[in-house]
Amino acid sequence: SIDISTLTRKTGLTALDYGFVNTAATASKVTYIDGDEGILRYRGYPIEQLAENSTFLEVAWLLIYGELPSADELAAFDERIRRHTLLHEDLKHFFSALPHTAHPMAVISSALSALSTYYENGSSSNDPEQVELTTIRLLAKLPVIAAYAHKKSLGQAFLYPDNRLGFVDNFLRLNFGTMAEPYESNPVLTRALDRLLILHEDHEQNASTSTVRLVGSTKANLYASVSAGINALSGPLHGGANEAVLQMLAQIRDSGESVQRFVERVKNKEDGVKLMGFGHRVYKNYDPRAKLVKDSADEVLKDLGISDPMLDLAKELEQIALEDDYFKERRLYPNVDFYTGVIYKAMGFPTRMFTVLFAIGRLPGWIAHWREMNADPQTKIGRPQQLYTGSAVRDFPRR
Ligand code: ACO
């Protein structure tokens, strides 16, 4: 095998690759994608089979430890996560310091940084026992932090987790239960959210995972690395697209503009307007996750007896775009974000929570990559090169 780093050092060769379109930053065993064929596999298992037959926590174990868990291992993992859901009471005051208008992505990323201050002795990236504990704490506490960010925006009291409930039901109850009214679980919604979380669990070296790895390569701990990943995810070209899709659909609906006219504006790149939820750096074919999400959207809305004009609008947009040469030539298809918002909306989540749900889903992938990187003896601190294009040397003026 060729050691590229030695080769480039010796030859002085530097590749300039904006957006890392052709540059691999690492080798990884976690996730396989074939963007031309629309294939996604976690640890070798096709996403379609996992979405159909598995659960979020089982897939989290698979991603983090490399194999499917036995029934006993999964039960112990689940039990351990349930026992770590409580937040330190003092940490709840953190939420009081923020305005109720705060974006929940900003709330959860800063809350994770704040969370690390409670575990300073144990946040070393090198101690396997502490890494294990941090893995459990993050999986247990991020959903609680996310639900509190939601409750804070509503001005409602925070509920304590009910650890008799499963992962997804506990989370839904923390979001939608109140002191006055108990949360009534709906198995269709529980299963739908579990599936959506599975679909988001990993996606190899996307921007947020690369961020987690880059931050982690400095030996920063998991809390700091995941908090940075959440910030990377918040951008509208990445996870923030699910929020942007619903805003786009609402804007089309409210403006009275026809879908065809909107698509024309996208094609003419008027004011930089894009078809949000379309296109992907890796998929040049239908995103396999988008297919599954679209089916789920139909199922959930049918079960809830909701007919949402936003779903019809999204389907009309997709139809027009898929038949249009602009999108065909550029091989632009719906990505995972195109239909998720319609489901989250039907579940009762406000638009600003959509990317937070993505973050909860992606957490096991971030953890798996951080751990893989730290266990790899080849890992070095991430430090891209640059081509300097600034001024040549010049003298500071005499005054
Ligand atoms: N709408 C309209 N045109 C688009 C879109 C879009 N959504 N996406 C790409 N294009 C066009 C570009 O303008 C460009 O056209 P050109 O050749 O005439 O200049 C061409 O398609 C290639 O696009 P790039 O921007 O070079 O593709 P890149 O791989 O860099 O970007 C990205 C991928 C960021 C996802 C892009 O498709 C996009 O902005 N999509 C909308 C935002 C979105 O949905 N993001 C979520 C991605 S999935 C995820 O993170 C979970």
C-alpha cells in the first residue's frame, strides 16, 4: 500500500480539493455508500432491512460495536441507557438563562458542552471505561436535553424521564406530556419515529461526522466533539435542510406561486434559491432513505387521519423536478430531508425541532466514528493544507 502522506511530503505535492470532493480523510468500516446505485449499508447490513426489522438502539449498538447485539446484550444496553437519563438538577438552570426564542439546535449543542463540565474527571478520550460511560450518557441524555429545549420554547415545565418507557416513547412523552395530562403512546408514531432515527444513524464522512472526527483528532473528548458535530449539522445545506424544506413549502403555499414557477426560479438560480431537500454530494441516484421516508409519510398521515397539503405539494414538486432536464442532467433527486418534515409536523413537532431530531438520530454514528478513529493507530491530528494566495512579503510602513 502507498503511504500518501509520505509521498506528498517527499514530492511536495499538494492537492487542492474544495469541499473534499475527491479526498478521503480516513479509512472506515462503519458505513458503505454507493451513490450511483443508491445503496446504503451499516456494517454491511442494507438500510432497508434494518429499517424494517431493527430498532434504533439495536442499530446504535451495531454501529458502535460492529456486530448485532445478542438479546442479552441489547437488554443490558437498553437498561443502562434508561438508568442514565436524569440530568443533574443544576444543569436545568442552564435552560433558564436562554431566551424562549433560542433555536433548539443552539440550545442542545451548548447544553452538551455544559454537560461535559459535570464529568470533567471522566471525559478523557483515552480511558476505555470512561469512553463507554460517556457513550451511554450521551445516548441517554441528549433526547432529554432536546425535549427540554422544546419545552423551554413552549414555556412548559420539564418532566422527569419515565424509565419504564422505551427510548422513543420516553422521548415523545418528554416532548408532548404535561404535568396536567399524561402522554398517550401511539404505537404507529413510536415505530415511525424509531424508523426515522434508524435512517439517520450514520452516513459515513458527511460534514458533521467529519467535524466530529476532526475535533476528536485533537484528543478533545466526546462531549466537545459531538457538540461541534451538532453545530455542523445545523446548517441548511446539511441537517438544517429538513427545516428549510418545510419553510420552502410553506412559502410556496402562502405566496400563491405555482410549483412550476418556483421550479423555474430554482433553475434560473434567482436569488440563489435552491430546491431544498434535493441533491446530494454522494447520491447521484434516488437516496434510499428518501424512498423509505416517503412511504412512512403516507403511512403516518393515513393512520392519524391527516391530509396535509404540504405532502401533496412536496409530491408535486418532486414529480415536476424529476421530469425536468435541469434536475436530470445534474442528477438531483430527493434526499432524506425532503419528506421527513411532513412526518415530524404530523407528530406535533415545531419546524425548529426537525434538525434536533436528526441530531438524536445521528448521535450513534458520531460516537461510532469518534471511537473508530481513536482506536486506529494510524490516526493523526487532522490538519488540512492550504495554497497560500495572499500578499508576498512586504515591510510594515514607517510612521
Ligand atoms: N436545487 C437546485 N440546484 C441544485 C441543488 C438544489 N437543491 N443542488 C445542487 N444543485 C445544482 C448546483 O447549483 C450545481 O449546478 P451548476 O452545475 O449549474 O452550477 C449542480 O447542481 C451541482 O451542485 P453542487 O452544489 O456542486 O453539489 P454539491 O455536491 O456541492 O452539493 C448539496 C450537495 C449541498 C446537498 C446540494 O445539492 C444542496 O445544496 N442541496 C439543497 C440542500 C439540501 O437538501 N441539503 C441536504 C443534503 S442531505 C443531508 O445533509 C442530510
